[in-house]
Amino acid sequence: MSTETLVQAPPRGMWGQSSQVTLVRADCWLGRPLDPKPSIDAYVRRYLAAFGPATVADVSTWSRLTGVRAVLDRLRPELAVFADERGRELFDLPDAPRPAPTTKAPVRFLPEYDNLLLAHADRSRFHHPPDAAGIGRLWEVGRHGIGTVLYDGVVRASWRLEHGGTPGAHLSVRHLPTRPTRSRSAIESEAVRLLRFLTSDALTSDAATSDVRFESRT
């Protein structure tokens, strides 16, 4: 039984609509044959380039591979190694950008299933401890298309582009009562930028009647 390596070819979805998944052979998509003996070392380095610093468990969770510790131990002389607050080793590429500890993380609106949140074994690093018990209230069970809002590097809200009910479109930002009061202006400013992009004339006719709405989830 032969097997083929496939890739999902874009576009999977369009603005405001979806389409069937299209799969093509990886060698056809890349325009070259696949390496018959791919390097796991290169694979791990690619992960660290995107998501480091990371623990052994982080790399294993993302890649679904076993034996990751042996790979990182082999690469150790070529990597930068740190320790987090719990004493766990963190591996990174030596020339990767690492902002100063005092650098303020900008507000970021992440799409649904963004790898920034999913590519780690311990996702609590993105949670404000008092919010941990209620973080699930930011999403609705069975409803898709809900993204995540990071403020100061942690999850503080969820977002979704809404249509219907009133003329135009609006960007709904759901947050917990523990959201810092000072965060509203920064989140709203980034939300307006995102909304302008999502409702540009090239994509939808709702641009002139769009707004940002905040909703507290208790």
C-alpha cells in the first residue's frame, strides 16, 4: 500500500464564506521531490525559530513526536538554554530576538486556532492567574470563528466579527470582569484597525456602518 504526502492548498476559505478542502501532493505543490530522509534536527530548529524559547514538552506537543529530548540534548551546544520560574529548561536559537524584560507586549488579535497559543504544552503562560477558572466563558460551545485578544501578553478577551441584527458589521470583544480598566483604549484602538481591514470596501460594503462593541462575561 503506497502513501502520499499531501498539503491543503489555499484558499481554504474566503472572506465571509467557505469552500471545500483541496488536497494536492506535496511534491507537486513544492515543485520538487520531498527529501527521503528529512532531518529532525532541522525540524526542531524550525519550531524554535517560530515559537522559542520552548521546553521539551512544548516541542513534543506541537510536533507529536517522541524522543524530542534526545534531539534537544544533541543540539544543546548550538542552542541558547534558559530556565523559567519553575526551573524548567527553555531552548531557543542563539540569534533569536529576545526583547528586554521591561518591554511591553502590544495588543494582538489572534485568529481562531492560532498556533501561538496551541504550540505549547503549558498554555497557562498565556493566562492571567485570576482568570484561569473563568477563561472558558469567553467562547461559546459549538460556535466557530471566535479569536483571542492578548493584552500584555496574556489572554484578556475574545473577539468575533458580527453581521446582522443591525445595519453594518461590528467587532464584538468579550472580556472577563477582571480586564484592567486601562486596557480598553489599547484594545479598542487595535480593534478599530482590524475592523477597518476586515470591512474594507474590497471585502464588504459594511465599512461605513461598523463599530467595536465590548461585552463583559460574568
